[in-house]
Amino acid sequence: MTRKTNFLAMVFGLSVLFLMVCQHVAWAETDGVEAENTKPQLQIANQTGIKVVVQVNYSDTVPNGISKQVMAVKNLYDQYTALGMKSGKDYKIIMVFRGDGTQFLLTDEAYDLKVKQPHPKGNPNKAMIEGMHRGGVKMYECHLAMKLKDYKAEDIFPFSRIVVTGIGAVVDFEKSGYMEITP
């Protein structure tokens, strides 16, 4: 019994000592150390072999009608471009427009006719989407959502590929090695 008590006391003592050392180390790390938010911004470390499939499935916009999700993808695209990364070589971005996000692939004419609050100059996302397309970003439109919203093939940008279902396309791309993101 004494041996067992001594062993437990030793384990307890070592545990207390360990916690005291860890606490001291944790305090030492914060004393006089530069705050994280004042350090230079971290840059993308992985600059090759990137495959991303992005779901655009909400109609949320900033006040000028630009989709928040499209803008997030554009920011990623711009960051890759600024680093000198090449589309198709260093990275691949695929956008799958489904649900309420399908409206952002509408032509100017279709946008003005079919979106509840059209903007005076058509689809405000057009320039951003066309620029990303020219840069190698692939766009897919969900046929099921198009059907529910009464969109026709001629209503969407001609470079957009129609898929049976957007969610099915996302799953297929994920199984093909793409990382799924929904900004």
C-alpha cells in the first residue's frame, strides 16, 4: 500500500511541476513579444498544385450588386495572379453557380428581365466574371436551378457550362481532387 501511495504522490508531484513549467513557458512567450496583428501579413505558402471548386449559391450582394461570393473568388484569383501563379499550371479554380447564385451568370438582358432588383446597366458581376473566365477560371451553371428560375441556356454567358445539378458537380469535382469552398 505504501508503495502505491508513494507512486501516486510522485505522479501527482510531477504533474504539478509539469503544469508550473508549462505555465511559466506560456507567460515567457507573451512577455515582450510583438503582437501577432502587428507582424507582416502572411502570404500564400502553397503556390502549386491547387485545385479549388467554389460554390456560388447565395444572392447576397454588396450595395452595388456585386455578389459577395463572386468577389471572394475574384480576391483569391487576384492574389494568385499577383504572386505570378499561372492558371491551369499552378492552380485551377472552378465556380459552380447553383441555387440563388445562378443569377450571377445571366447576360445583361436576362439579368434585367429576371432578377428582382436589376441594376441599370445589366449584370453588375459581368466584368469580374468575364475577366476571371479569360484568366482560366471555369464556370458551371446548375440546370435544376435554371429550371426552377425559368432561365434558358441563352440567358447565361456563353462560356458557362450547364451541369445537371450544381451539388452533383461539386461532389464530382471534390472526388477528382478539388477542395470545396463556399465563401
